Amino acid sequence: MASTAIVTVVKMMETLPETTQNQIVERLRNYVSEMQDEIQWDVSFRNTQKQLIAAARRAKQEIAEGHAKPLDYNQL
């Protein structure tokens, strides 16, 4: 069953010419795709947050112990 928000959007779109409806649908497709990417990124970040924190702590420790050296971008 469609949510009330979806029903409202459909009713609004039904008042528009078909070409405008098609334009809105294309924009919605793009927007939904972007939102899905954002959700996937958030999930990935949440799932790796502990590893990122551990890596940052190791880096800080290596810097404090003098084991780190500045990055030379010319060597990349």
C-alpha cells in the first residue's frame, strides 16, 4: 500500500501535463538514485567505523613514536 506522501505526490502530478510529469519522473529517478547512493555510503561508513578509528589511533601512535614520515607526493 502506498504511503500518504506518495498518494499526495501522485495526485499533484495528475494535475500536470504529461510532458511535465515525465520531466518530474526523470528528476525523481535521479534524486532517488542519489539518495540510494547516500544510504549505501552511510551503511558502509557505519560498518567500517571501528576499523577507521583503530587505523587513526595507530597512525597517531606511529607519529608520536617517530615512526611516521611526511608523505612525498612526488613518489606516488
